[in-house]
Amino acid sequence: MHTLQQMKQDGQRITVLTAYDATFARLLDQTGIDILLVGDSLGMVVQGLPNTLPVTLEEVIYHCRAVARGSSHAHLVGDMPFLSYQASLDQAVFNCGRVLKEGGAEAVKLEGGVNVAERIAALTAVDIPVMGHVGLTPQSVHRMGGHKVQGKKRGHAPGERERLLEDAAAVEEAGAFALVLEGIPLDLAAEITERVSIPTIGIGAGAHCDGQVLVLHDLLGLFDKFAPKFSKRYVNLKDIVGGAVREYVAEVQSGAFPTDAHSFHSPKVVPPLAVQQRPVRSAG
Ligand code: KIV
């Protein structure tokens, strides 16, 4: 926490990626990434769901455990799924506590602003560090009418933009240690980043945030259902994986794989010593 705050003050950008399993967690951890987020995006990129709403607390805990096993350097944040913290303060404390206690996470992330400020305050009061998340909050997909950029409209009474400024301020005041800004115009993200003292982590929020987060599968080009405008595909693993698997299928079908080098051999059958040395008895 202290380091992240220091990074904001020093103008050092914070790097965040999602992770869902131990193998990738180990690879990412070795790069020196600052934060691994076990996002509820796992519903879409791991489970093939149309949105994040069905993801359960047990699933988040399961994936957190795997990521915790694979990482030792990065700060580990578990994303609280829909309906695991909204019902009551007690529910929020109990379930967020489980993500730390059973999942091995070091912090949790909650979606929402003014509406979850009380939750954030209750969690920080019992030493559960919280990362906020405002703007395009995927758990509110039905209220937003889709995964749409938020905060474009300025209003009198207060408009979307003003509401998001209030949300960011409420999250900071409640004690969150960092704030994800998702799907908002870059000038609004810059204004929030300037106004709050905690680090902002952007996704689809432009370059002025204190750090950036991407969904791992987007960065690696593994998720091809849609390509969000804000995401950057650094490699096309979908084609690389497809090519490797096609080659494997062809080699199995042609008999080119496995070769002798991929096979185990039984030891040569040598008769036991006693049998070899047994004297030949005479017939009489
Ligand atoms: O679930 C997730 O992966 C997230 C990030 C995109 C911030 O919430």
C-alpha cells in the first residue's frame, strides 16, 4: 500500500494485470508486475459467460488460491463478485474476509462509489484493504444498458460526470488504497487522478492515470469474442496456439508423433544370475 502511494507521489506508473491460475501467475510474477488482480472477468474469459454477474464467491476464492500459489512478489487483489458484498455490511465483511483468509489475497476490489462507501469504511476498519472501482462497472451492466463508456455527459443536476467525481471522492474518503477507473473519458480520468490522493488504475480511461490494468487474455490475444477499443493485443496467442495444436493433430494422424525419443523402453530381459550359473545335472 505504502509503495503504491509512494509510486503515485514519484510519478512511477503502476502495472496491473488480471490472473486466474498458478501457471500464468508465476510467469507474470517473474516480470516484476506490481499487482495481480483475480478479476471477476474470469466469468467471461475463463468460463465463457456473456457477463460477470454469475461468478460466485467460491469461484473467486478458488482462483485466488491458485494465483497465490504461483506468485510471491506481486500484490494480490481478489475481485468481489456480484451479490457477495451488496446485501449488508456484515455480508461484505464476512465475504471479503474469506477472500483474504481462504483465497490468500492481500486486498479486495469492490465496484461502486457513493453506494459502497459505507462498505469500504467497514472493511478498512477491520484491516481488509480495499481497491475501489468506478466508471464502467461491469456488475451494473443492466443499469448501464450494456458495457458502455460512462461520464460523457455533463449535467446540471448532477450529471454523469459530476456523479463520477463524487464516487471517486467517496471511495477515497472511505479509505480505499487505490481506485480502478474503467471506461471513462481520459480528461475525466485525469481530473479524478489529480483530485484524489490514492493511485488511480485505468482501463479504458486514458494515459493520465497513475497505473494501468488489462485483462490478461486481451493482452495475449487469447480472447477473440470481441476486442475492446481500449485494449492492446501485444501478441496473437490465439493463432500461435491454434498453429501448434493443428501441427500436433497432423503429426498424431500421420504417425510422426510420438517418435522413439518420446517413448519409454522396457529394460532388456536378462535371466537372473542364479538361473545362469545353475550347474547342469547329469542324467544319472
Ligand atoms: O474483472 C476484472 O478483470 C476487472 C478489471 C478489468 C479491472 O475488474
